[in-house]
Amino acid sequence: MTSTKDTSTDDLSFAADFASATYDDWRKLVDGVLKGAPFEKLVSKSYDGLTIEPIYRRAANAAPIAGRPAAAPWQIMQRIDHPDPAAANAQAIHDLENGASGIEIEFAGGPGTRGFGIIDAAPETVRRLFDGVVFDAGISIALHPVIGRGNAGETLAALIEEQTDPAKVDLRFNYQALSTMAVRGRAPAAWSEMATPFAGVVRGLAGRGFRGPFVLADGRAVHDAGGSEAQELAFALSLAVAYLRMLEGGGIALDAARKAISFRLAADADQFLTMAKFRALRMLWARIEAACGLAPRPVFVAAETAWRMLTQRDPYVNMLRATMATFAAGLAGADAITVLPHTLALGLPDAFARRIARNTQLVLLEESNLAKVSDPAAGSGGIESLTQALCEAAWTLFQEIEKAGGVFAALEQNLIQRKIAATRAAREANIARRKEELTGATAFPNLNEAQVATLDVKAFEPSPVEAKIEFDALSPMRLAAPFEGLRDRSDEILKAKGTRPRIFLANLGTAADFTARATFAKSFFETGGIETIESEGLADPAALSVAFKASGAAFACICSSDKVYAERAEEAAKALQAAGAKHIYLAGRAGEQEQALRAAGVNEFVFAGGDALAALRQAYQFAETV
């Protein structure tokens, strides 16, 4: 007979029979795996020099960081950037009808337009852009007026006043003069000359009943330029303080001034650092508020998935990167998130790419319910440690910027730019050596990938605005661009000659001997667009010579294990050289055999951690002489 006892409330302690795990227990197991190697092998460093341990103890007495209201979803923002206002209007209406809770308006010439954007901010353009949009229907609008290209904020404000009460409209004006000038590397005047009229614009809009926020402290410029997390935080904090001083100096009460400011940061695929960065921003701003004699209150923080992580090659992987970035920003309390469509690096995204950008957020919110828990990272030893470390590093840099006279003065002195340039150079070196990989671009490429559709709209940049002051620009970059340049070169050769540059993989021994290094070599060369011609395990030099000649390749790469190299690599190199190989590589470090192998014909050694980009560029130089 089946029991009818209700066991739904029974305490099922499945782990009760096992001893509790401790950090020391884990260390003993790790030390056994390391077999004498130092534990520091598992410790990494961020670009800010922050130590990242492989495991952390729970952070005791940690409290959630106040941010988005409890269990409230973040706003799903959709980028509107078609140059034609009629087409942009159709996009906006479609997005709002299909899951977006707000629209992000990009005007041409702005710091994050990526070559596109609404053509201008003329009244007729803005009216056409918002035709049919019900301003007080609970949607959110993030505007991005562009300094020197018309006041889109005033224009839209006038249109809203014709239709409804401004207080009923959720509109972030997002004036961002300082970050725009940082990206351009030019300013129409000194900040001291611009601040008073700028504050007057904000005061006027607030006086007309608009709620704001009005000014955006946008850290994306630093992230786009290759900067670190602490550098992005310090820059955003410096912007916010500059705007706070500007607004207070313009006659706006300090409490109202801080409410007029919002933030935006980039979110990338590094989950833990992204989460720590967004959490750190709220802590840093609370410290500024307290220093001003204000009781801290949650500030509006927007996120945008990172431009620099987008790839042109295998762009579908961008969906995965964007998902991780959205996941991290959402869990870290972002109030609004904009997902850059996965094809944006190739051109103006079509309806499919825009739909994926929307649905990435909808799935995470509606199916994964990520917004149901406020600050789930609270108490996590790793993320709490990173959050605190970022606060300290960013605060130190913020103080340095303040000592220089504030963010505008620091830009004039190129203080910020020099620090970011150093980080960018270190990042580019790691990309070149494939220590940091972008799947589909710098690792596991697909030379036969299908072309991805984008809209037939040419990218453009409007003519530069007049400038009286110039300094080094924070120019955006994409991490994959150097490797993509080589892929483009390969495509051009394919189009002109009918074949790509080729390299023959001279696999020696059995599959167990050569598979690991042959797989490495295939990825290594094809990231640069050099097609690999694979072979079965070859032992006979004569058969190796025949296989190489049949491949039609000009270059060869010997692939096998160290044991087989010791026995056969020299004779293989001699056979390949005799067969006409113009340049011979060997997959692996040179080791003790280097002199003998070079004498036998090996020209270069390729291995994990080597400068892949330099080797691939050199390969193209060799190819041009064949």
C-alpha cells in the first residue's frame, strides 16, 4: 500500500553523511594536482594589476548594494540608429511593439554611433522620428544629443510639450559633452566657458517639468579605447563630479543636481569583472554623495554590451558574448541594458539582428528570471573582493584626475589618454599572442563561413565640428580587427587568384602523436586566413615529399609530439625543403633541437603564447614573393 504521509516539509539533509569541505581541504587536493608547481600558477592579474584568486572564502557580513528596485526588471533598450528618420521610426515602433521597453536614440556624430545614427536633429527630423510614439505610454526614451550638431534635447522637449505633460514622460536626455569631446580629441571651447550655458539648458528643462536625468557620465569611451575597469570607473566618476560642479555652479541645488546625473558603463563577456565594476560604481558614487553631505540614493546606471568585443568574423558568436555581458550587467543591478546587435561591426543591422538583440534580454528576464533577486553577488567572496579592489584602484586614479584639475584638464594634459594607451598596448599584445581569444576570429576560425546580411546603408561620419582645443582622442578599437585584416587580405587573394594562401600540415607519426599540435597549427594559421592542407600520419620522407607537392602549398608546418620530433623532424624538414617548401614551420617550442632543426631547414617555430599576429603578417610577406 502506498504511504500517504506528507513529506514535503521533511528536512532532507543529503550532505549530512559527508564531512564539510574547507578551503584547506581544497588546497591539499590542488597541491596534489600541481605536483610541486607553485600555487601562483592559478592566480591571475587583471589589467589593473588586481589579483584574481582561483577560489575565495565566503565574504562574511556582506550586505546587498542598493540599486535597481527589488525584483524589478531592467529596461530593455533598443538602439535606433538608421540615418533615415522614417526608417528609424519604423524600427522604433516595431521594437516597442515586440518586447523593448525603451529606445536609445543615436544621432550621427555621437561618441557611440559606430558609423551610423539619425542624420540630424532638425525639428522636422525629430518629429518624423517620433511619429506615432506615445510618449506617456510607459516607455523609456534615452536621447543622445550631439554637441555641435543641434540641440536634440530642446527639439524633442518642445515636441513632447505639444502632446502631453512632460512629468509623465520617462526621458533621459543624456547630454554628454565631456565624453564626446574625449572621443573626438577636440573641444569647441574650454570647459569653463561651456559649463554655465550647459547648466542653463538643464535648469530650463527641469523648470518645464521634465524629470530627467539630464546629464550622462558615460564611461564607454574608455572601454571602447581599450582601457581597464578601474580606468573606466575613474573616468565616469570624474565626469559625474565635473557635471555636479557645473550644475551646482549654474544655480541648481546640490540634491537636484545629483538627481540630474546618470551613468553608463560597458558590459563585456568577463562576467566577474563586469559584475564587480557595476557594483563598484554604486559604491564610489555613494562615497561622492556622502562627501557632498548628501544621503546616498541609488543612481540610474545604464549598460551597453561592449563594442570592442564584437567580431566581423563568425559574428554569431557575438550573440554568446552579448548574452554573458547582459547576464553580468543585469545581475549587478543595471537599470537599463542596450545589446549591440551581433552584426553591427559589419554594417547597419537588419531586422533579424535587431530581434536577436531584443530577445537576448527577454529570455534572460522572462524565462531565466534574473531580476528576481537583488544583488545576488552579495557575499560572494570573489566578487566582493574584486568589487572592493576596483573601488580602491578607481578611487586612486580619480584622485589623480582631480589633482590635475578635473577631467577636462586631465584630457588636455593627455593624462587619461596615456594611461589608457598603456593598457590598450598590453591588451593588444595579449590578443596578438592569443593569450586572450575571441572565438571565430582569433581562435577556431571558419574560412568557409557564409556572409551575414546587413542593411544596404553605408557607414558615414559627419564633418568634424569646429574646435579651439585639441588633445589625444580616445579612439574606439575592436580586439579582433588585426586578425580580421589578415582574413580580408586572404579573401582578396582568393578573389584575385582563385585560391587562398596555403600551408601544408606535415603530420608525423600516429594520430595520437600529431593531433594536438595539428589542431593548434590549423587554428593558428587559419586565424590569419591561411588555409591548412592536412595530411595523414607520414613516416617516409619520400611520401612526405609527394604529399607536399600534391597539396599545392608553398609553406609547410611539421606537427607531432616531442618524442617523434626527436626521431623524425630533421629528416622531415630536409624532405620538405627538397620538395620546394619556401618556408618551414614547426609546431612547438624549439627546445634543445633548435640548432639541428634550423640546419635541417626549419625556419620558424610556432607555439602557444608566441606572437601569432607577427608570424602571420610575416607569412603574407613570404607569400608575396612566391
